[in-house]
Amino acid sequence: MAVELGGISLQHLTDVHVRHDTRVVLHPVPGMSGDLSQILGRPSVKVGFCGIFYGDTATDDLNRLRSAYLEQEPLDFFTESVGEGFFTQVLILKLIVTQRAGYLNQFDYDCEVMEYIEPPEPVTVDPLSALDSDLIGEATDFIDDVQNALEQVSQLTDLIANIPSFGDPTTRLQDMLDGYEGLVSNSSDGMTALKDILDLF
């Protein structure tokens, strides 16, 4: 089986295994035999493979695979088995390298990759898109009315501030009271004189 990872051809594979999982939520129901199951999609597919680099290019091939792992970027993954091809993008989850004593140009590796899903494009949402145009118009008119009312209140405040001052009208009350008391006092003397004249008759 031919496998190509990020442009690196992995020719000498000794083991390949694929893991498929399903997200399932179990809901226990009292008195019921078994659980209610809810399928929530699946996680990314994981592929593990073991192989050997050997020969004069073993060190270079291993360095290329290690560099691809350290970049932590999505890589093109292509495999062909029984005449059927499979292509996707993957992330390298782990890379284990083993060198046996006495084998200078041979490296065993154990690599695991995970299916990479491209994140969706961010959606720009207009917060006013769901509002009725008539409702927006009414809100705009209401704001205009409020602004006009505030302007009228401001004008009224300026008018009150510009009213001329007439002073305190109660300042002359004391003088008026003194004059009234004097008048009453004089009237009392006149009434006494008038009474004396009447007594003569």
C-alpha cells in the first residue's frame, strides 16, 4: 500500500491501522432496559502506521518526516489500496522513532495522523437584519421627537434665565404698616375731640 504524507513517500510500511469513532450520548431512563442513544456526529478519523527508513537516504527521509511533524501544519495525505485512492488533509499527532543497535542506516518509526477539518468562515451578522423596516422607522421617528423635545426644553430654560428681575415687592410693607398705624392713631384723637363737642349739647 502506497502512502504519501506531505510530499514524503512512505514506501516500507509494516503496519497500518485506521480508527473510526462515533459520538454517542447515552440517556438512562428509570425502569427501562437499556439506554436511549443520541448520535452527535463523529470525531476526526485517525490513521496510524509503522514503517522503516533504511539505506543511504534513511537519515534524509527521517529528517523530512520530523520537520513535517514539528511544523504542526495541515499536510496532504494520500493513500492507495486495492486500486482505490483516498485523499485528505491531516495533522501529525505523534511520531516515535527507534534505531536498533548495529543498524546504522535504518530507523523504525511509528506515526499517527488525524483528519483535519477546515474551520468555517466567520459569518458577519447584521444585528438589524431581523428587524422590520417599519419598526426601525418608528424608532427613528421617536428618537427625533425626543431630540426636538430636549431642544424646546433648552430654549425654555434660556427664556426663564433672561427674565428681568423686579426686586422684592415686600420691602415696602413695613413703611406702609407704619403709615397705617399713624393714621389710625390720628383718627382716634379726632374721634375724642368730636365726642367732647357732642357732650356740650
